Amino acid sequence: MRRRKTRTRRLEVGAALAAALCLSACGGAKQSAPPPPPTFAHTLAASLAAQSDGVAAALAAGDSCRAVALAQRLQQRTVAAINTGRVPAALQEQLSSAVNDLAARVRCTAPTPGPAAAPQRGRDHGNGKHKGHEQKHGKKHEGDD
């Protein structure tokens, strides 16, 4: 009797392992790796990034009018790259939104002149010291004709 239990036990364990193997193979369709994120040419990305940096540099230098011109050029080149298919569809909306937002935020403002310097009034300047000088001495200065 003892043999029968051991033998039955082995069959049960074997059947359980076989069932487990079958079940693991059944619903487990092989999952493929997720698709890689969309990319576009390194040269195009570097060019657009350099143009964006140019806008930032012009703003940092206080040349907002140049920044506007650079932002508009960046916007035109971005649209051209999208229209010629150089930017994947998955990136077009994000890229164009960022560039359009940048172009809309940059404004050309004329530089404000600094405060006008008040004329210096020293001992020898503007105190009327030389008024009537030529009459007093009877001499005329050159160019006083």
C-alpha cells in the first residue's frame, strides 16, 4: 500500500507540472518590445536647437528685435521641415507648438534711452563769463561773422 501512495503522489506532481507548463504556454503570447520613440535627423535637431539658442542669446544681450527675427526664421524653418516630412508625425504637434509659443512670446521693444545727463555747471561753463567778450576787448573771434 505504501508503494501505491508514492506512485500516486508522483503522478499527481507530474500532472500538476504538466498542467502548469501547458497553462503558462497557453495565454502567454510573446510580447514584443514597445516601439522605439520617434526620432528625426540629428542634423535637423541640432540646427533647430542652435537657432533656438540664438533667440535666447539675443534676448540675453537685450536685442529683442533681433530675437524676434530669429524666432520667426526658426518658425519658418520648422514649418518647412514638417511640410517636407523631415519631422515624424508623432513629434510634429509638440515641436510646432513649442516653436509657435516661442515666436509669440518674443516681442521687439525699442531700447529705452538712459536718463539724459544734466549739463555740468562748473566754474568755467555756462556762467556768462565770456558774454560780450569781443565787445569788451574790441576783438572778434574767427568765425563770428
